[in-house]
Amino acid sequence: MQTSLLKGIVPPVITPLKSRDELDVGGLEKVIEHLLSGGVHGVFALGTTGEFASLSEEMKRDVVTHVCREIKGRVTVLVGITHTSPADSLKLARYAADQGAHALVLSTPYYFALSQVELLEYFEKMVPQLPLPVYLYNIPACTKVSIEIDTARRALELPNVVGFKDSSGNMGYFQQLLQLQNESNAWSLLMGPEELVGEAVLMGAQGGVCGGANLFPRLFVNLYEAAERGDVAEVKRLQQVVMNLASTLYRTGSYGSSFVKSLKCAMSLLGLCEDAMAGPFEKFDGEHRQRVAKVLDELDINLIRATSGPV
Amino acid sequence: MQTSLLKGIVPPVITPLKSRDELDVGGLEKVIEHLLSGGVHGVFALGTTGEFASLSEEMKRDVVTHVCREIKGRVTVLVGITHTSPADSLKLARYAADQGAHALVLSTPYYFALSQVELLEYFEKMVPQLPLPVYLYNIPACTKVSIEIDTARRALELPNVVGFKDSSGNMGYFQQLLQLQNESNAWSLLMGPEELVGEAVLMGAQGGVCGGANLFPRLFVNLYEAAERGDVAEVKRLQQVVMNLASTLYRTGSYGSSFVKSLKCAMSLLGLCEDAMAGPFEKFDGEHRQRVAKVLDELDINLIRATSGPV
Amino acid sequence: MQTSLLKGIVPPVITPLKSRDELDVGGLEKVIEHLLSGGVHGVFALGTTGEFASLSEEMKRDVVTHVCREIKGRVTVLVGITHTSPADSLKLARYAADQGAHALVLSTPYYFALSQVELLEYFEKMVPQLPLPVYLYNIPACTKVSIEIDTARRALELPNVVGFKDSSGNMGYFQQLLQLQNESNAWSLLMGPEELVGEAVLMGAQGGVCGGANLFPRLFVNLYEAAERGDVAEVKRLQQVVMNLASTLYRTGSYGSSFVKSLKCAMSLLGLCEDAMAGPFEKFDGEHRQRVAKVLDELDINLIRATSGPV
Amino acid sequence: MQTSLLKGIVPPVITPLKSRDELDVGGLEKVIEHLLSGGVHGVFALGTTGEFASLSEEMKRDVVTHVCREIKGRVTVLVGITHTSPADSLKLARYAADQGAHALVLSTPYYFALSQVELLEYFEKMVPQLPLPVYLYNIPACTKVSIEIDTARRALELPNVVGFKDSSGNMGYFQQLLQLQNESNAWSLLMGPEELVGEAVLMGAQGGVCGGANLFPRLFVNLYEAAERGDVAEVKRLQQVVMNLASTLYRTGSYGSSFVKSLKCAMSLLGLCEDAMAGPFEKFDGEHRQRVAKVLDELDINLIRATSGPV
């Protein structure tokens, strides 16, 4: 499964919850089938969109168990093990390996700010202890610490590191990562923000970890495939649909947390799962939920067009 | 114990470790006796200086157990329960209450950035579930989120909130907190950065949570008492000793983590405990350890003078 | 005039304007007499509160001319020459010297971000070309660039540098500046934010550059004198009046610019001068002006008490 | 000239100087001929790469005079009028109109931080006073203030606003600007950072304001044209050359200012002009100049390939 380079759309799976302390197992299974029927190339459990940091250690293990069980090897399963505690990070990594996950995703510890020297030491110490191949993950908006390009270069040379996910939104930095790849083509470069997946793949990236693909997997698979074959016109057409999601659905509510809240709310409205949040956020109710419902109604036509194109 | 307002020096106790996964129980006991013999007015377990975020959930419980057992009610025990997962935060809070801690310290979740509205909702939801009185804790350099003054005002009105610790280093903000206190004198305002404890208490604050008090508890107790009685000359004299620590001891190494590394290294050199780090950082070895030893030697005279004053 | 160390309250004089392009000369004269009758120890023309960056080069020279003419050597006149263009900065410096100013105030260029090495080079190159003694000025919120402590140490050793004004609000940094002073007592350390002048002088600083002293010079002179003689109780009493200004007057409107807008509006209401802004901001009108008037009314009693104290 | 939409490569012309206070007029003329022979579609005088903020007001007028005189209407001339002083900004705008410039470029004032409401008011007040069509310019790394998308939307509706240059490097934001354009195609969207011009034009932007085009105009014209016709393979080939510039030439020295210093140094080495800096920076000398010379030698082959391609 991990012998070849990961390519394509790898949604960061949302964590369906009945309540803060109860996983919606049935909902998680439905979501996974929804993703697979949309053609995704892998799934990423316990990512930022999966609210990993807000889940208890016990709940994280539950998520891993059920994702691995439901996927049954049909696509690559990545599991996020980012943590402020190296001990708990390793514990989760071992659990993921035991459950049959294929790879791990590791970002920087996010309470204390590490210097770049300390960050490289951290990767050098952690990676050899990990039982599965590792994707590095850059998301400075949440972790405060950016994996600077010289640190990335050296960390990507560690045996067992097989990829890099960049959610910085800093495209100049991403272009530098692409240039690193030209030097050594042995790892997979994945774009985080879904608004940038089209151009990232056009410019040479291997794929995207798109939160919105939880809701509309086929849209992002089509976008990826259009970009991968260099079909600029189709990329631009689908990009408008993607931007429309950002400017309508995700703008419900007015905080940074709107993205995950909207996504879970929309998936609940589509009957896929329940949408309780793990905290510290609360799910959309009342007016906000109605607004998401309205946006979903209006989006449909565009998305049907997107997915019934010549792909 | 919590019936009256907490005042004085409440060190954020370091977490002595034999290795990343093993608590130095004997060291922790010695450290606590060292603090008590220095006259501290309380202890704060699992603070930032205690590397709370880097410890496994299991290790955190171990620390709570042993701190409470060793203190035996001689001074107030505060336990930090700040976490990105509300579920694990609550779990630890209950454990601390069971072990006999007196109060909890709660900062903002530190992975997702909360808006001020969401932050207030978080406090409003969490505080009533907590089994002990609560100190709010502002440390935006680590959490990314500042408890803005209007949020602080409303959160401080919640029943069960008995204090506020500010580690922002933003003295204009701290002055606003002092003004809030003038309106309602029912809670305790504590300064985080040890360089600012003197002036904070001069201006009306109740005390300080000084990391350096792990090493030199009497120095900070003297500083607090001088400030509390308005002895400006003595405050200025002791302040120079405190600043000297910052410009010598804590500047060993060159990163943000130097503070905790230096502190643990110095305490190990003094025979108080072992100084393994919980990660992601590594303890000082070789050259850095020698430098700390040298600084300690040179500091002694000043500190003896400080502690043999008329206090 | 500059043979001894500058001490006390040195207000950053507002720039009274009839319109964006016309100086209110009569207003400026009245403001200066108001300041002198309040006992200030110097004046600082073309500071941040004086909207220096928003004035045309021609208007800046006008301000210098009229301030120097009105002061007639009664107190020290400092002139701000901070600029992004070294050539225009020098031109203004020479003009100020010709008009009889006593010293210059120089911060970092504020468009391009300088590294600390470049910043030190900039000071080393500029200072020797300047015709008057120089105060360095740290205001990173406006300039983006902080004068880090090691840069400050070396720049303060340049011949002709006679002082340092810190508007960072970072009190840990200010304590480091105080420690630099202990090493070499040949320069004057002034606090920017008026909320911190009391404690800064208590801890050893020489004075403050308080914007609010435009409006209530006696209040800040009293605060300075109380702090200078170590009268902690009086400092705390006056500090409450100062904080009250910040939480009422300066909170009119809701942006960072509220401070200067409120100050000018209040001084216009008191009949001291006109309050047009130099741009890009607009002066308070209508509802906001009425709110300032109301706040002024309510402040009076407190401020009379403040100024009729035992000073 | 301005009746149709500006498209293509519009270099932000460097300001060749013999010394801080003397324009290298002959050098400026040579640079302009070099740009025109490279096929550029316009020139932008007094941009960030032109060190506008570091030039005296007099020098700025000199630059405008000579650029307009040399261009003689062959391509569109844009003149930057960004300033912290609205009065001096307008003065320069009128001068540019008198000299025959075609359009103005206006960013946010960069000393005081404006709120978005104040920023929109600023544009609403300034734009109608300007004698030429206006391009808005977003460069928060220098100005501290981002033109947020809702502010951009409304400012772009002002009569006389004909375009928008984004140098934020934030590609998610740029995608939102592209979406604004889909709503109203009457203005030109230009990318600032040269590393992002290829993908920006692929995704629908009209062109780029590439600093590196001062040195290699044909390279960027070819990149623009490849992107404009959707030739993804050629864009990727040229992108590698562009990235190579960033990772070799611009990395000489180690500060943010390396870009302009390297560029001017390289152009001086090619015999185009002298490379004095306007300050606060110093030009490259000695070792750094030799390093640039070496990089230039090694670049040649790649750049010859780039410009002799099938374009």
C-alpha cells in the first residue's frame, strides 16, 4: 500500500460525534463509504478537520479503530499523531500501527514554540521511533511554528519520511517545497487548503488534503484529475465551485472555527452523521443551521454540474 | 484553605524527571521541601514551567498525586488543567480534587484559536463543571489567544473563579486587570513573569507565580514582602538580583526553552532533583551544563545578600 | 539645557490643525502655554501623538518653527525626525537645529523591516550626522521593528545618544533597559505608554512621554513626582485616574486611532485648539464628539482631586 | 493607453543611484531600454523594489520625470504614490500626472495601523482627488495592514480604480480576488511575488509586477505568455528558473533586504546602472558582490535556455 507514492485526494476525515464523549460510529462508517464512493485516494484520520486536539486520548483510539476497521485496506489510511507530549504521541502511533493504519502524520508540538534547531532534533528523535512511514505536516496557524524550508529539507531526508502536507497557505513556501521535490522525487507533497489544491497540482504537487472533500469528495477528485492532466480550463471551472463553498458555506458564523462547524453541520443535514463538536466549540444550532441548509440547497446545481462534467 | 484570598509567591513547580517517562519522585519531594523552607505561599503543579503540555496524561496524574501527598495541606496547591481537550481537562480536574488539591488553573485551549465570544462560552461551560475553585490563566505566547479585558471581566464574575494569573508581560493589560480588581476585590491577581512581580505587587497585585522561585524561593518571597509593604528601595535592590538571573542563568542556550532547561539544570546541580526534560526539548548537557554551573557560582554572593536582608 | 540628564514629563505635543493642510498656530501656542503652566519638563514635537508621519514635510517644518518660537528656551525641546527616508530625516534634523531645538528623537525606518544588524548600522551611520543630541525611540507597534536589547546596548554607547524612549509596553524589556542604565548612568530612560509611567519611575526610569499630558499636564507631573520620591500610595491613587482616562476617554470610537482622535477632540472642547486630523484619519464629529464631551464632564471631579493633592 | 485593461509583465523599476542623494539618470535610461527590449507591458516607478519609501520627496519627483521622459508613451507608466502623509501623496500624484504618467498605485498608509473601516474611508476620500486611474496595492508585510477582501470589494467599485496588485503571498486571498473579478471583469489583477506569477496567470490573473523582471525581463514575459495560453509544461519549466533565482541570487546576504540589494548589485555587474541604495540599507560590497557575480555566471545557461524556448 505504501510502496508507491501517495497521490490524489486524501480527505482529513471529520470526527462524527453524538456528544462530546460519544463517537457516532454509524455516522463515521457512512462518512467513509461516502468518501470512497466519491473516489478518494486515501483518508486521513485525526487531522485538524478531525478535531484531533480536542478529542480525549481514549476517543482518538476509538476513531483509529473504527476508521481502520471500516476502510479494510481499500485505500491508504493516514493517522495524525501530532501532540504536545512525545510520550502520548508515540503511544497513539503504536496503537495506529496495531490497528492496521498505513502511515502517520506528524506536525510540531504546539504549546511551547520550538526553534528550528529544536524542531529538527525533535523530528530526528521521533521519526526513528515511529512504527510506520511518516508525513510531516506544516500548519503554523495552529502550531505557531513553521517548518522552515531548510528544516523541511533535512527532515525529508530522514528514512521513513514519505511525504509532506503543507497547510500554511504560503504559496511561495510551497513553491520552495516543489523545488525540493525536483531534487529528490521520493516523497509526496500534499496541499492543505482546498482553495489551493488545483494550482498546487498544476504546478507539480501530488494531491490535496481537502476538508471540503468530506462533503463533496467527487468535486475534489475531479479537480485533482483535471489538474493532474493539465486541463487548465476545467481546473478554473471547478475552482469557481470550490471558491463558492468558501464564500458561502464556510462563512456561516464569523469565527475561525466556522469551517469545521459548517462542514459537520452540512454533513448532518445530508444525513451522513451527527455533528456534535468535541469542544471547545459548540455545533451550529437554530439560525446558523438553517443558514447552512439554505446554502446547501443553493449549492446543489453547481455541484451537480461539477461532478457530471466530462471527467 | 481557599476561604481567604491567595497572596504571595506561588511557584510553578518544575517536574523533576529521571527520564521522559519516569518521574523523579524523590527529587519532587526535595524540591517541595526546598520551596516550603523558602517561605512560599502556595505551589502550582502542572504549570508552563512544569512542562504540563509535554507530559503524558498518566504522568500528569502522577505529579498531582505526589505534590498533594508531599504538601499535606501546609500551603495551597493549585493544579493546572489547561488542555486542548475539554474531556481530558475535566478528567484531570476530578483527579486533582480527589487527591486533595485546593484549586485549579485554566488557560485557553491552545491548538484551535478561539474568538473572544467562543472563549467566554468555553469558560462559562467549563467552570461550573469543575470541582474546585478556578484561577484563569493568560499566556498568549503559548496559547496564541489572549483573554481580552472584556472577556476577563465577565469570566471573573463566574461563581467559582477566584483568581487570575497573567503571563502576557503586557503591563498595560495588567493595569486594566488591577482596575477590574478595584471594582470587585473578591479575587486574586497574580503576575507571571518574575521580572515584573516587584512592580506588580507595588501597584496592587496579590503576588506572583515565579518560575525562578523553584531555585531561589526566599529571593522572591523577600521581593514580594518588600513590595507588599511599599519598600521601594528594597524592591529595586532585589529587582537587580532578579534581572541578573534573567541576563545570566536563563540566557544559557539561545532559544525560548532556555528558561526551563536552565532552571532544571541548576536545580540538578544543587542536588535537588534530576533534570530530564519531558520533550520535545532535551536537557542541557556538556558545555551548557558547565555554563549553568559557572553562573550559579557567580550568583551566590548576590543571592546571599538578597536573602540576608532585613526581611 | 542638555548638559544635565532630562527628567520628568515630556509630552508628545499634539499638532493642532485647522485643516489637513493648515496648522492652527494660535492653538499650538495655547497648547504649549497650557503644558508649561502644568509644569512639564520638556516638550516633544513631531512624535507619534503629534501625527508626524501623516504631516507633509512642509507642515513638519512649520510645527518645528512654531514650537521653538513659543517655547523660547523655557524647557527642553525634542523634535522627532523618524522617517523612512534618511535624506529627509537629516534635512528635518538640520532644520530643527537651526530653529533652536535641543535634541532629536529617532526611531527605526518603518516601511522596510530592518534586521538588528542593519538597524545598528543605521544608527551608527545616522547619529554622527545629526546636529543635536539624540534620543532613540522604540515603538514596534508602529515601526514593525523592535530595538532588541543588544542593539539598544550598543546604540546607547554612540556619542551623542543621550536617551531612550520605549513605547513597546513590554515591561520585561523595559526592565532590561533599566539594567543597562545601572551599568552606565549617562542617559535618560523615558516611558512611552502613560499607563506605565508611574511604575517605570518607581523602578528607576527618569520620566515619561505621556500623550495624555497634552490634556492634563499637572496630573502626569504629579504622578511623576510622587513616583520619583517613592510615594507608592499617591502613585496608586493617581494611577487610578490615569487608568480611568484610558477606559473612558480613549475608548471613544473603536479603533487604534481613538487615542489621538479623543485627545484632540477633548482639547478642542476645552477651547485649546482646533482638532482637524492630518489624515489618514478623520476627526471625531457628531455622536463621538458628544461622547467625549460627556466623558470630560464626568472626569473633572477626579482630576481636580488629583491636582489638588499634597504635591 | 489606459482605455483597455492592463495585462502582462509590469516591472517595479529599481531606482539606480550614484549615491543616496544622486539619481543615476543614465543608468535609469539604460534600465528602461533593457526592460522594453525584454518585451515588458508596462513599468511601475516608485514601487517597493524602487525603494520609494527610502527616497526623499525631491528624488521621487526626479524618478518620475526621467521615467516618463524615457518611456515616451511606448508602454503604460504606473507611479507609486503610497505615503503616510495624504498631503504629500496627493502632491506626488499631481506631479506624476503632469509628467505624463498613465496611472497611480496606492497602498495603505504604513505608520499608523488603520482599521478596515478607516482604510475604506481613506480610499473613498483619496481616490476621487487623484488625477489618474488608480491601482490598489496590498503589501501587508511592509504596511502592516491587509486590504481585507470585503474592503477590496468595495474599494474596487470606486470610479477610477482600474486594478489591484497583491503582494501578500497569500494565495487563498488571491483566489478570493479572482472570484471578485468573475463578478465584474472591469479591472486588472496583478500578482506581486514573482514566484507566484505563473500560477496566478494560469488561474486567471492579468499579469505580474515582478521585481526580477528588472534583471531578466524576457524570462518573465515568456512565463506570462506561457501561462496566458495555458501551456502548463512551459510554465513549470520556467518556474524552475524563477525559483532558482530565489534560492541563489536573492539569498545573498541574510536579511529581508537581500532581494533589492542583490537585484541592484546584479544589474550593476551587468553594466546597466550603479547600485547605491537609498538607505537605510547599504549596497553589497566585497564578498557579497563577488557572490552575486558568481551566481550570475552560473545562472546564464539556464536563462539562455529559458529565453530561447519555443515562445
